[in-house]
Amino acid sequence: MSSTRSGRSRRQARALWLFPVPALALYLFFFAYPTVQAIQYALTDWDGYSAAYHNVGLHNFTRLATGDDTFRNAAENNLKLTVTVVLAQTALALLLALHLVRTTRASTLLRAVFFLPTVLSSVSVAFVWRFVYDPDGGLLNSALRAVGLDSFQSVYLGNPHTAVFWLALTQVWFHAGQMMVVFVAGLQAIPRELYEAAELDGAGRWSRFRYVTWPLVAPATGIVVAYTTVQSFKAFDLVLGLGGNPPGPALDILSTRVYTTFSNNQFGYAAAQSLVFMALIALLTWVQRRAIRRATR
């Protein structure tokens, strides 16, 4: 009887190994294989159509590092966008969550209001904000004109020095409510007894946040920061909606730069750009996770 049970247990254990197979097959087919192909294409001058192409070695990567000002400009814009959005969106989402963490009718309604922009499509959000930023009859300039602040009017997306920050404002408005929900879930998981103990020890509001809330909400913060970083690098349709196709140099980011290179039939060079793009996202995410762990110790 015991041998029969042990044999059945071994068969069940072997059967369990079959469960990851579908997910592994999808991962290999849709990620691993395309990545290997991208590496192969990045070492060529393939135009995406011709049957013939030449192996150029690391020339595409050398060109990226030393001779492509448009890619460097897109990388700088993307870094500005990412830093601005990560800081502003994380702070705003946490602030909203701290004020709406209690489950009341008013807080539930406000959560829904702040979350609403997230369900909209990126294209519709982009066209709404193009109207807001329009220098001639847009909402912002019209409102400033109505209250006598004409000197503060701007061309917004037409200003090469500030365009990327107006893009960041749109991104924050678009996704802050979504990140607020993540923080609300993290805050609600903190035991109330810890706050009561801190109050008994004479801790003020800031001390309770610094030594109770902030360390225990670190997992939610890590999720928000990582997701926001990826969002900032993938703000492709939002950029095209605001800046046109292709966008001008002031709004060009890495995703639109890779897309434009593909559109120009430079598949080998675009593959090299996409690999650098992916590596940069991975590096920034890793650095952010380490920084959050140190800050919450």
C-alpha cells in the first residue's frame, strides 16, 4: 500500500512540472526567440525587405555611442521624462493614497474620480491635452488670459526647453490615479496597532510616516516606481498624439526614435537601438530597486 502511494505521489510530482510548460512556451516564442533575432539583426545592415544584407559587427552600436545625435537627444529627453514622472507621480499618488486610505463614501468616490483617466485611451488623452496646450485657443492660455495673467502664457509643446516637462505633466495626470490604488492597497495592509503604539510613544504625524508608513509601504513603492519607469519609456502613443508622427526633437524619446528608425527601413540599426533601449530600462529598474531598499531600511 505504501509503495502504491509513493508511486502515485511521484507521478503527481512529475505531472506538476507540466504546468509551467504553456507559460514557458509563450515566453520562449514571444520574448526569447525575438530577442535572439534582434541580436542577430543588430549585427547587420538589413533594411527589412532585401534578401541580401551584410554583417557589420558592432558598427551599429559604435554608431549609437559616438555618432548619432538624434538617439542621444531622445535618450536625454527620455531620462528627463522618466525622472520627472517618477518623482512627481510617486509623490502625488502617495499623497492621494494617504488622504483617501480610509474606506468612506467620500474617499471611495474620490478614488474613482482620480482613477478615471487611467481607463481612457492614450490617443484620446493626447488629443485632449493638445487642446489644453494649444497656444492660440487652448484651455491653459485662455484661462490665463481670462484672469489677466497674459505674461504667463506659453507655447508649451512648441518650446524646445520645456516641451518634455509638459509631456511629463500629461503622463502624471494620466496614471497618478492608477498608482494611487497600489499605494492604498499597501497602506491598508499596515496593522493599525503599529500606529497606536507609535502614538503611545509620543510620535508625531511625521515620525509615524517616517518610521511606520514609509518602511512598510516600500513593496508598493517599488511596484509604483518600476511600473512608472516602464510607462515613461513606453509613452509611445502619447508622444505621437501630442507631437505628431514623427515628433519633433523636443518630444522625441527612445520608443519613438526606434519606431522612426524602423520606418526608415534601417532594421539592423533599429534592432541595435531596441537592445540598448531594453538594457537601459533594466539598468534603471535595478538601480531604483536598490535605492528604495536602502531608503526604507
